[in-house]
Amino acid sequence: MDIHTFLQNEMRKLHDTETQLLDGLSFLAGKARNEDLRTALLEHRSETVEHVRRIEQICASIQCPASGGVDTVTRALIAETQTLLQNAPMSSITDACIIAAAQKAEHLEIASYGTALALADEMDHDIAKDLLEKTLEEEKKADKRLSKIASHGINEEAVELSGQASMR
């Protein structure tokens, strides 16, 4: 395999990641009790639609089909989260679990987009580079927003609800 093929594979896996997250974010939003969290998830889902479109543009510019990749890590994360939250009642504990799962996905995306961006930059794929930079910044903002939501009461409420505050 050469580096161009590696970039193409990474882009196909990112396409699978983003496509899978469209349903995953809808599921999480439906389980969220906190309105700020639900809004953040749904707004990021809208951004994700744009991320899929950008990946398709990138793939066209580097001459590869966008579909056909499988990101097993994202698929496993979504399956694990759906199992964990499937019958969970809406609560601050559930919201804390949602934030944790969403941030795991964000961190995976940040790493994946960062890798693809570095490769596109080295290979002088300017279209890909520009689109990857935009998406990477949006993923970082989504991660920070989730951290802010968690630190503004959800985690504290979850600890208190669990009766674990005395273990500090």
C-alpha cells in the first residue's frame, strides 16, 4: 500500500464513521434529559450531514469512492452505547453516559481527521486540506461544548443522584 491508498482508506472509514453517527446522534438525543445536551447533539447531527458531504467532495478530489469503508471502532462504540442506554430512564446519570459516549466518538473523529489532514497537507491536496481543517475544527468545538455541558451540572447531579458524593 502507498500513502495515497492509505489516505483513501482513511477517508472511506471516515465516511462510514460519519454515516453511522447520524443515527447514533439521533439515538443519543432521544435519550437525553438535559435540553442543552439534546440541542447540542441535534446541532452536531446537522453538522455531521455536512461532514458527510465534505468527505464525498474530498473523495472525488483524491479519486476514490466515499463508500466501502468500515470503521469497526465507531460501530462497536455505537453498539456498546445503545446496549448501555437502551432501557435506561432519562436522568442526569444517563446524560453523563451520553456525554461520555459522544466524547469518545468526538475524540476518535479528531484523531482520524487530524491524521487525514496531515496526509493531505503533505501530499498537497489543497481541497482535501481545506475541507478537513473545517471539519476538524467543528469536531473540536463539539467536544468542548460537551465538556461545558457536563461541567455545568450534569456530572455533579449524576454523582449526587448515585449517592456517591461522600466518596470524594
